[in-house]
Amino acid sequence: MHGTIAVTDYGWYEFLLHRELQEVNFWTPSDRRAFHAPEFSPFLFKLKAPQNAICGFGYFTRWSSLPDWLAWDCFEEGNGCGSLTEMRERIGAIRRRIHYVQEGPLTNIGCILLIQPTFFERDSWIPQPRDWHPRTVTNKGYDLSTGEGHRIWQACLERTAGQSAVNSTTLSVHESISRYGAPRPVAPRLGQGTFRIAVTEAYQRACAVTDEHSLPALEAAHIRSFAQEGPHEIRNGLLVRADLHRLFDQGYLTVTPDHRLEVSRRLRDDYHNGRSYYPLHGQALRLPASVEERPALEFIQWHNEHVFQG
């Protein structure tokens, strides 16, 4: 099994140590180097010298290049900072230290999005890999089934053996933990922030209805609302303009099973208006390229039956 060991800052670890979060953003001050790893593979946090220890881990979901404000909107304290201002100050300090040259007025940061983060107290830290070179500051892949990777991953599992390995909302990930009995599922769940980024990228950062590309104007809408047991899954999401999101949630818009927009006549009846929305009635949605990321019929039918004011 593949995993990644990544160098992190002590301040990021210390800030997140006692916070109970479903997801965190392991960000870098530059998006020039994308990160790739198997989806839901273990991602281990290694403190730099003088600590030189593994202080926790999470499960990798995706890498994304994001403006800092969007990273903050999605993950807030999961960025390891108390505010967007503090986060920007930290990004700036690192960029100055590494002599980073900014390209253009807006420069994105690299975001490694992780779910189910676990942080160890100091007395539970795990010694770093014996083969880790002192000058290595970049992420390094390890085979977790053999050698140093195996030693460290087994130590991580020992420290979390008493925790529940299954969450109520699941994505299919299975991890054999033979040391502690029969294989059992480890089921990472997407959080709200990861859902938002996943939907945003599935729709190529453009509104499914209007093709608007301005990120501040776009929102990831749940088709079946999270409050009504709708999951944080791409198939339960639409990327739309903020005004369309509001109308969708209030039942003035819906999506038909053949992926067309339907505008309720109640919009005119209730507000004596809607002139800018009725021309969109019947319009085919701009869907993700991957069929597996397109809206699922079960969620569309739920919205048609329980939310839409036809």
C-alpha cells in the first residue's frame, strides 16, 4: 500500500492538535508543483528538525490550486491558522524566505486536501524514517507494507486502534488491519470544504447553467441537502451562481432527470418577477466530463419531489 510522508511546520501541527476536524488543508505557498497520490491513501505528517518525528496523519483526497480566500472559505481553521489575515501573513513570510517570485496580481497556493486527520500528542510521536535524509524537505512516497514505511504505519494504527474505523457517511476505502483482527473498512467521509472543491473542479470552475467562470460568484449546491441526509458527494452537487443556488434551495429551480433546468411558475406568482430566470427554463446543463461525477438520478428525484415548487 502506498503512502506519503510530508514535512510540516510545528505551528500548523500545534494549532490543529486539539481541534476536532473532519478535513484539513495541507497547503504550500506555491501551486507550481502539483501533488499526486492514490485517492484516500495515507498522508503522514513529519515535523522538521529538531523534532524529526511523525506527529499524525490523514487520508489524501485531492490536490488543487486555489486562491487563498477560497481555501479559507472552504476550510477556515482547517488551514492551521486562526484567520485569513494570519494565513496570508504566514504565506507571505514563507514566500519571502524562499525568494518566491509572484506571477500576476493573483497567485494561488497549492492545497493538499485531507480527510479524517489525526494528531498525536508529543509522547506518542513516532521516530521519522531511518532512511530520511536530513536535507529532504519535500514529500516522499513510501511502501507502507514493508521496511520503514511499514514500521511507521503500524505505529500509527496502534495509536488509533481504539478509535472507530467506520464513519456514518462513507466512501469506499478498505484497509486491512490484520494486526488487530479481521480486515475492517476505513471509510473516510468528505467534509463540506472538500465537497465544495470537488464539485467546483468537476464542473471545471464554471456555472452549470450560465457558464459563468468568476469563482467568487460560484457555489457548490447540494441537490439533496445535507440537512436532509444528502451526502457530500460529487454526484449530489451542482456548481451554480450564488443567486441560482439560493433559488434552487428554496424550490424555485430544479433539474429534470434529463439534466435540464426547470423554473417554477411560483417565482412569478410570489415575486411578480423572474424575467432574468425564465429564459433559462429548459436549458441543458453543462455537465462534468466524467459520467461518474454527473448528478445522480436518486438525488434529482428527491429534489423534484421534496423541494421544487412546481
